[in-house]
Amino acid sequence: MPVLHLAIATHSEDQPDYSANKILYTNSRNALIAFAQLMAARGLAWNWQCDWSFLNAAYTNDVLLADPALLAATANTNIVAWLRYVMGVETDPHSHENGGYNYADVAYLYTRMGVTPSGVVGGHIYDPAYATFSDWPKFTGAGLRGAIYTNYTWRPHLLMGAGTPNHIADPVATGIWFPAATNDYFTHSPTGGIASWGAWDQDRFSELLDLMTTNALPTNRMWTAGVTIGQGHFVLPGFLTNVVAPMLDMIAALRDAGRIRVVQYEEGLNLWTNSFGTVAEVRRAPLDTLTFSLNVQDFSYPELSADVIDRAVTLHEAAGVPVDVFLTTTMVDLYQSNYPALLNRLFTSPVVALAYHTRAPVPYRVNYDWAGLQSMTSNQVYNVVTNYETHGLDLITGQPTPAFGGYAKLRTLAGYAPFAVGVASETPLNGPVQTAFNRLGARINVVHGRAVNLTNRTVRGMYEKPEHVDLRLFETNYDGVASAVILSNAFQWARSSNDVAPPYFVGVKMHDNDFFAVDSAWLTVYTNRTPTWPHAYTTRSPLLSTNEMTNLWNRYEQMVRHVGTNNPLYTPLNARGILRRLGLGPQWPHLATARLAEAAPPGTVAGTFTAVSNRTTVLPGVTWQFTSGAGDCHNGEFTLSNGVLRAAAGFDHETQAVRYIRVRAADTNSLWAEQYFAVVVTNIVSDDDDGDGHTEAQELLAGTDPLDANSALRFGGLTANGGGFTASWDSVAGKTYILQSATNVAGPYADMPGTQTNAMGTLVGLDFAATNAAGFYRLRLVLP
């Protein structure tokens, strides 16, 4: 299994101006010390990456006008030197190149603190498409000359990660390489002038762990990731204690388990050079992203609808491909009455994200404004929509019924608000219609007819579902075309669209009726767009032929299986996954302390789980459960209740020093995150594991094997050699021994002069003179 090389860094930004406010500086300095102590307590290496603001304040308060009260907390030296030389932290320049300072100027500020800056560029905008492009080739060759300190030149050797403005589209990559060119950053060039460290994405850390665990990455390459923590957050109440400490505990446990190696950036660069021979490989998370939408709407053939949706969910679960299932109010009623097991499956399937869509005869559906909503005020339209979406629907009259129904009913039955809605309406009605659904709980609105990028922009409280190509798989032009070809063409269209930004989204769409009927029920029934529709429950579309049904299903099945077996090519997401990409719901669950003493009785706490939102705040109301997947091998050996992990059995360190579990964290809105965790079984050295009469602590001192009863510190025996004896025993090279003697077996024993010996091999023979008195002898290990 490959090992992940993880670098942890902190960023101190160019704002606030710490020089202008000593209290701000002091508070930040104290918090930085506290963070350094958290890292040291866990033996974790890290990089401090600082812009000019804090460095200037440190120079003023720690050097020029040195404050003894401040220096007392850092071994009577300045904070930067203390970090570097006392705490062993790598010190890297970090710069947004604002305020007149470029990277070389920030590097120079380190030298004023008596510290040589590292050769690590602590963050940069990698892509020339952005106005704030860092022009990273400027660091190569002779290096970068300061803009303020023009006599100083800095020549770094490593680019830490690759960023975008405000981190809106940071590339997700692992590996270390020499970028070939500004427009070919992720291609390795052996003659490149500066290396780059793939930082992955800490909110997607669990995905990378899974790739490593399932051996999806080769073991003979150096795989990398980075965690960056804002120093400005250190002063937030509870941040270090409740957010950072549990994260560090989790990382330390994975380190002790051998799954990750925590390195500093320059240390990692040296490893790549010396241990991996600068052999490079870059793996990026796929930019080609797929969404699958199953639109359930056919009330004319509910039995066929239920059958195909049940088969589709089975297919998606088997392939591990997430899917959005859109239900109408009528189909919710039909499934609840006739197919409750299927409805419950839609609520609980790990691959299904519930969604909702409108269809005729509701009067706010596009082309069906039979109620004259466009002549009403926005508030009136809002009330009409809310009334419909909290009541059932009469398919004959188009009026709401007294029964509970609509979006609100699906939300209540499922236990969470369906994430996405497809509520196409006449343009003048968009405002009140979308507002009504947002207030009922919807968070994503489906938009057709234009390319939509993944952004955190909201319209009337809802995100727009990202989609660059609407792939209607039911259309006949896809008949007989391989899935790989269909998707290749679709993503080419996506990339060539106007105003498109990665990741690229192709939405694969099918309706339940596409699998069995010529037309949908609502298109068949509601040809007349004004009420009433007396034959709504009896008018049906013709069915497809058996061959046509088979072909449509096979086309869909092949597509789902193709995506499921080609993870390196595609990232499939449903609405739940899209919201996670936007930072909603639990992000990167943590387990603290993730340690359990061996032989601890069942019920002993091994740790407590927490989940973080926006990287800064512990998310309340999270539920935890074991789940299957990579790293779930010891789920059955623990219990989990209210986020507290307890041992269900006693564990032995020598048998297995680490246990692995996989856990899902879910919030009250059914957004979740999954990850596997290491639980370290700490060793107790006061026990005698091999039953040879020596504790493990004693055997560790003696250099013998605590798991082998034949390996122990024992006096071998005496052999007469004329006028004396030869004492012999099994030894450990490098250990020092001395004979002791007594006239009584119970002692007291005293060291025998001239018998101390340093073992050179695995057997010692020592001659000594005999005495007339009877004697008893034993062996003592001489400790350094």
C-alpha cells in the first residue's frame, strides 16, 4: 500500500496590520505558540508560512523594541527564531505580493529575524488565465530580486500546491513534479526549474485516503497532500481546542498506523530526490464530472415506473454511482400507497439524493398558466405555490386537494428536504416560484438552456445545478453508440461552450417512462392546457416494444457501469455531493484521541468524533454511524453512540497495533461525509507477553524479543576450567553485563570485580577464579 506524504502548513496573511496594533500582534503570537505546542505534543512536523504583516510586527516587538514579557514565552528569543531553531519548524515566505512586497522581500524579512528562509514558495496562483497569476517562472534561473529590498535575491526550489483566486477552483492533485510550462502546469518536465507539490484538497482528504487504501495508486511513486490552516483563525474561541486538536489527533493516528508520513515541504522535496529518484507522476481528481438524474413522473403506469426505478437503484448501488431521483407529488402518493418499500429505499440508499420536480397540471409549470398567475402579484403567486406544495394534487381539476402533499410531504416522509428542484415556470413567475421552494427547504434549482458553472452564487436562496451539457440519453441518436464515445463527445462540447469553467459537468438524464412508454403520462394527458382533464387516470401513452424497452435499459446500464468502472476518468456526483463541494454539511470528520490502551476492558472510550463546517466551526447536530467501504475492517470491534467510539473487546498491541473503522457523519439535512480512521492500540510494557518471566519493559532494555520466550536475559551456566570457572550466557551485541555473586541463594548479591564485559556477539564466555566457599551467581545488565 502506498504511503501518503502529508505536509501541514499555516498561513499568516498580509492583513491585519499587526504593526499598528500590539494587542492584535500579541494575541496572534500567543495563539501561534499554542499551536506550535499542539504540534510538538504529537510529534508532528510543519511549515510556518508568513506574509509581511506579522514579520514586520515581530521585528518591531521582538527585536528592535524587544518586549521581555513576549520573549519570556519563546526561550528569550524572537518568535521566528524560536519556531525555527527551538521548535524545528520550516519557515517559508508566503506572499500575496501586496503592499509593495514581492516574495523576495518577504524572504528578506525572515533574515532580519536571524532566520534563513526556506526555498518553499508558500502559495501561488498557478494559471495565467487569472489576472493575479503569480508568474511562477520568475522564481527559476537566478531567482527573484526584491522590489523593496533590491539588493536581496531569493531562489526557491519548491512551489507549495497550486492555487486560484479565493481558492474557487484550486486543482486537486497529488504527486510531486517539475511543471513544464505556465500553460502546461501538470505535465512533468525533467528540465523544469522548480518543483511543485500536489496539495490535493483537505476537504476531500477522505477520497485520497480511499485511493491509497484500495491500491488505486502505485507504491513506487511519491504521493502528496497538504493541509493549510489560517493563523488568523487561531484566535477564534475554541478553534485550537475543538477544531485543530482533534484533526491533529486523527493525523497522528494515521501516521502511527503507517498510512501517512507527515513531512515538512523541503524534507519532502529531499525525499523525492533521494528516495524516489525524482521520478514524477501527477494524479488529478477528474475534472469531468457527471450527474445522473432519474425523473419519476409516469402516473399512468406506476407498476412499470416502480419496477424500473427499483432496478435503477440496484444498478447505481452496485456500480457505486450516485444519482438524483426527482419525484412529483403524484408519484410520491402512488409510491407511498402501492410501493412503500421502494419509497423507503429511495430515502435510505447511500447513492440516492432525493429531488422534486413539478409537472402539469400545476398552473405554475411553464406553458400551463391556466390560472392566470402572471396577472397576480408576486406575493399572491408565492401563496398559490406554497398552498400547492403543501397539499395533494387533483389530476382532473388541477386544483390542490385537502390532503397533505407536494414538496412538503416528500420532505416530511424522507426526514430531510429534497436537495434539488426542477420547477420550470414562466419567466415572470420565476421569482415567487423559486422563493417558495427555497423557503420549503430546497437548495439547488435545475436550470436548462445555458451552461452553468459550479459556483457558490445563489439565486433566490438556491444554488444553480452545475451543468454544461444536458445529455438526454433517451434520444435515438445515442442508439448503439458506446458509452465512452458518448461521454467523450459530451465533454468536448462542454469544454467548447462559452463562459465555461472547470470542473466540467455533463448531466445524464432519463425519465421513468423513457424505459417503457412512447410518451410521458403528463404529455399524453395534458395536451389541452386548460382544465378539466376528465380522462387523466385512464388516458395512456402506448408502450414501447419489448426490444425497445431492452435497448433503452441496456443503454442506461452500460453508461452507469462504464462510469462506475472508470473512476480515474470521471467524478460522478449527485446533489448531495454538489453541496459538499460547495462547503455545506460535514467537512472532514475528526476522531480524538483515536487511541486505546491494550487490554483496556470493553466499553473503554477510544475517541470522540467531531465534524467541521467551513474549516473553522464544529458542526452541531451531527449523527454518526459505521458504514461499509475502504478501511471498514474492524467496525464490528467497536460501538458508536452519540459520536463516542468505544471498544467492544479487549485489544492486544502485539497482535495488531492498529484497528481501522469507517464512519459516516450526517447533519440534520442528510448531508454526510465518510472517512476511515485509524485507532492506535498503545503498548503496555509492564506485561509479560511471552511468559518468560520478564516484562516487556525489561526485555526492551535487555534487547531481547518480548514476543519470544526463548529470547531473554538468562544466566547460561558454569563450566569448570581447572582452577576456576567459565560463565556463559546468550548476549545481545552492544549490551554490557556483569556477574554478581552471593554466599546464599537469597543474596545479597554483589558485583564481581573484573567481570564486566561488553558483548560483541550473541554469546559470552567469561572466565573467573574459584574460591573455597560455596557460591551462587547471577547476571546483571549494566544500563548506560
